[in-house]
Amino acid sequence: MSLIPSFFGNRRGSSSGAWDPFSALDAFDPFRDFSINFPSSSALIPGGGGENSAFVNTRIDWKETPEAHVFKADLPGLKKEEVKVEVEDDRVLQISGERRVEKEDKDDTWHRVERSSGKFVRRFRLPENARMDEIKAGMENGVLTVTVPKAEVKKPDVKAIEIAG
């Protein structure tokens, strides 16, 4: 008897007759016998309170176009009132927010908690060409977009000089 079929479940378990290598992975938990509680990164953040820490590492894209610097953050489930966009120390863009833990009812039985919660703060030092007084932010379908217009780079005037002689 092979270990692979017993580890991954019945090879012919799907209704189509094809073997699904991921069919039993949901039930496999290599850490189920560990009783060690590792500190989460949110426990190290003031006010983190030991909440699920995945939200702390909010991913933000920053792209530069000829006209502006554009930041995009995926913040599913957050309302614009739960997110702050600020400028610190003249050229530091700060994006922060918090997703609160869902209220628990004592009659509820949780089988899995995968959605993250907690606070996040991301800071970006903006370049010299950023127009700090014209920053705009908008949120649509859980995506925060912050646009920082760039100052026009003045091209030097070139004047042709006629060479005598």
C-alpha cells in the first residue's frame, strides 16, 4: 500500500473520475498537534491586540506615469470612512486603516477564520516632483486609488547660436 494515495485521499474521489490532487489538502493540517502559540506581528504593533495579522501587510502598488504617481491598495470590505490618507513631514504619504474583528455571538460555532483584521499603516516618501497640494484619493469596489500629480519638468529653452566666420 502506497503512502501517496492515503496521504492525498482517494485517487478516484471526484465525480468526473479524474484524480484531484487538492481534494484532501483542505483537511491536512501539519501543525494540528502543535500547542505552541506563536506571537503574531499585530501583537507587536501598539493597539494590535493580537488580531489576525495578515491585514497588517496590506499590499500597495505604486506606478509612475508621465503625469502622476498612482498608488493602488486592495482593501476589500473597508468603507472609505475606515481608511485615512495623509501627508506627513511634507513629503511622506501615509495610508492607514483598520478592519475590526467581526462581532461574535456566543451561539456561533466558527469552523474557519481566514479573513484578516487589524490595523495597517503604509508610508511612502514621495519624490521632489510631487505636487503635494493636488493629491486626490478615491475608493471604488474595495480598491483605494491615490493620485499624486507630478510637477511639469521644464525643458530648457534651446536657442541656436549662429557661428560667425
